[in-house]
Amino acid sequence: MNRYPALLSALRTIVGEAYVLTEGDLTGYELDWRKREHGKALAVVRPASTEQVAAVVKACAAAGVSIVPQGGNTGMVVGSTPDASGTQVVLSLTRMNAVRTLDAANLTITVEAGCVLQTLQEVCEQAGFLFPLSLASEGSCTIGGNLGTNAGGTQVVRYGNTRELCLGLEVVTAQGEVWSGLTGLRKDNTGYDLRHLFIGSEGTLGVITAATMKLYPLPQSQLTALAAVPSLQAAVDLLGLAHRHLSAGLTGFEVMGQFALRLVVKHFPQQRVPFYESAPYCVVLENSDTESDSHARSQLERLLEEALEKGCVTDAVVAESMAQARALWHIRESIPLAQAQEGLNIKHDISIAVSRIPDFVAQADAALEQAFPGVRLVNYGHLGDGNLHYNVQAPAGQDGETFLREQENAVNAVVYALVDAYKGSISAEHGIGSLKREKLEKHKSPVALGLMRSIKTALDPHNLFNPGRMLAARDH
Ligand code: FAD
Ligand code: MLT
Ligand code: ZN
């Protein structure tokens, strides 16, 4: 028997019978992408408009039932699925996926929160524009989720995180009011910039229903190269050269450790992965050029020539076609999937000043190998932004679940103590969710935590939105 029959009936009246799901297989809404926690929803509610979202919020608030906003459910930190209580409503935004307007002269597009990122990229490209946010989950993540997490991805080195790409939001507040902030203005200093409170708030402050995002001209040429580098320090040196040679043309700079590439070869044997057997790290780099293919190529070749001369690159290949470029990017994007196939793992989404990353990794590798003999380190990520996915897989032959149960806290303690020592961040782009909530308390200053709690209490006094995520429920 369902609890809250009056609320369920009200929700059915608001969104329609077919869009309040309480029975059948709800795994896609209740289990997080990494399969870390399987929650239980009171109902999954799928509104079709901002007005419906507002009415759902009011009905849930009146019944004292909390709401978990959800987009594509690709988040990495267990923030978009319900807890196990069976008393939370999952508010899935995926039916709200329309592109509302594209203003070519203003270089903006206004889109609903449930629009899948790849759809948005394609709509923009068909109109002759670039929407540069790019993540391996783009086939299913949504722009609302990207804003909710302030997602990063592979183009941040040039275009910034989702926050930098957003000019305005429409949000349903905890009172069920609609804040219409879809201005598309590039300058607006009329008080607090509310949009920045909601971006990266992981569904804890309000429901984003639409957003106005920046567009860029499509580049004339996008060239991708894969370079083998003899060390992480060499990769950092290559990044310095790439900034100097390519300037704003440098749109991607991703590093991949040898074991990460081995996992790709193991789980996706159809992929051809150059250089990985002989190089400890490989780098994917991308040059986007406003002039021409030949200009882009000569720039990239000059960069690689100098890098080879200086010894920071030992071998390199430049894609000759779009298909080859996609294949190189596909190697990088396959790493999280290959890692998931290898088994449960401990993810560390960390950022550190680029200049200090080689020392950090040398120290962390040594400390982990000593404390957990045989441990397998899957190191890759957005080196151009100082963001590493410094992940830890159980020793070969050991069950991932047991390893996580027995060692996750100890592994985290080693890595995060070093992150602190290097003045880095314990979450560069994935957010906090419930997986990192307790870690946030240890690694964020009391002053910062106090300000965060004040904001939560002011905007969501009854803890309606995503309670227990990011901040402990008792905190406000
Ligand atoms: P969900 O997972 O549904 O939700 C994420 C959070 O946002 C939750 O807290 C949720 O409550 C909140 N939320 C969702 N929609 C709304 C809304 N409309 N209003 C308010 N809050 C909302 N992340 C990166 O940053 N960079 C990467 O390179 C990257 N690569 C990935 C690769 C793979 C293969 C996978 C599986 C994930 C990757 N991610 C990456 C993580 C994930 O895709 C991003 O966090 C993404 O932004 C989540 O979008 P989503 O629509 O799936 O959101
Ligand atoms: C990535 O960059 O591939 C993602 O952030 C996903 C991950 O860390 O696994
Ligand atoms: Zn990433």
C-alpha cells in the first residue's frame, strides 16, 4: 500500500495519471549510475511544464514530502536518487526538453532543463553555433543536471565550467514560486547574482526548469592529436607549450595513465589505442581554429615538433579526419565505462594547481602502493584544468565490493590528506551528493560551511529539496 494517498492523488491531477510512477521497475530512477546505492521512491513524478513543477513543489511542501530533482541520473556522487525511506518524490525533468528560443545576434539559446546535452549540442550545430559543454555522458545527461552539478568535462580549459556558460535561469523555489531570470544579459550588476547560487547546488536549493546558455561560433577546424609523454611532468610541460603555441585555440587537454588505457583495451578490444604499451601517460589535445584546417595543422605540428625536441613528447599522431579525431576522443571517453566494467572502484575527482600535480601523484602513488599492496591506480582526467580522476581499483583478483567495504575510508584518508597538503579540492566537478557529504565537513572551513548552511536555511527552510545531500539534514 502506498503512503501519502492524498498527495499521490494531487500529483496525478497536476501532471496526469501516466506521469506519476509508483509501480513497476523504477531502477533507472532509484539506482545511481555507479550502482553505489539503490534507493526507494514514494513516486517518480514527470512534469511537462514549469507551472506543473511549481504545483508539484507546493503539493509536496504541504504534505511535508521532500523532493529529489533528477535529470539523466548520470551523476557520480549519489545525489539524484532517493534515499531508502520510500518517502521522497523523484522529480524527473526529462519531459521538459524543449528549446525555447535561439537568439543568434545575442549568441544565446534558452532551453528547458530536461534537454539532453547532446541534443542541445546538435541543435546549436545545425544553427551554425557551438555549445561547447562536452562530457562522455552527453547522450543522457541533461542541461538541468549539468547546471545542478556545475559540470566540467573536456572543454573547460577554453570555455570554463557550465557556470561560465550560463547567462540566466528559471527556477522553482521551495515556496513553489517561479523565479524568471532568463535574461540573456552579459552584464547585470543589480544585486546578488542569484543564478550562481543555484548553479552547482545539486538540487538542494530549487528546481531549475530552464536556462539561457552562451553560444560560440563554430570553429573552422578542430584538430585532435594523441601524444605519448614520458612522465606526468612532461605532460605538464606539454600543456605549457600548448598554451603558448595555440593560445585560445587549445580546447582540450586530457591525460590518460597507462593502466587506465589498459582497461580500455581490455574491455573494448575493438578500439585501437596507440602508444599505451610503451608510455606511462598519453595526452589527447585539441586545437580549434578560426582560420582553416591547414592553419590548425601547421600550429599543432609546430607545437609537437618543439615538444619532441624538448623531450616532453616521445611519439604523436595527429588525426587526419573527423572519424580519426572521434576515435581518439572515444579512447578517453571510454575510460569511465571500462573502469565500471572492471568493477566497483573508489573515485577521487580532485583538483590541484597544475604545477604541483606531478609531485602530488608521485607521493600519492607511493603512499597507496605501500599501504595497499597490489592496488591498481586508474589515473586520468582534465589535466588542462588541474582536475584528475585519481581512482583506485581493488588489487587484481580481489572483489571490488569487499575492497570498498573494507578499505574505502582508509584509501580516501590517504588521498584526501595529500589533497589538503597540496591545497587542492576533494571535488573538482562531480559535486558532493551523499557520497562526499561527510568529507566536505572535514575538508571545508567552518566559516564556509556556516555560510552554506545559512544559504540553505534561507532558501529552503523546511529542507524540502534533496535533504541530506551536500549538507547533513541536521545542519540547517
Ligand atoms: P543527475 O545525475 O540527474 O543529477 C545530478 C545532480 O543535479 C543531482 O543532485 C540532482 O538533484 C541535480 N539536478 C538534476 N536536475 C536538476 C534540476 N533541473 N534542477 C536542480 N537540480 C537538478 N561530470 C563532469 O563534470 N565532467 C565529466 O567529464 C563527466 N563525465 C562523465 C562521464 C560518464 C560516463 C558519466 C556516467 C558521468 C560523467 N559525469 C561528468 C557526471 C555527470 O554526467 C554530470 O554530473 C552531469 O552534469 C549530470 O547530469 P544529469 O542530468 O545526469 O544529472
Ligand atoms: C570523466 O572525466 O570521464 C568523468 O568525469 C567521469 C569519471 O570520472 O569517471
Ligand atoms: Zn571528468
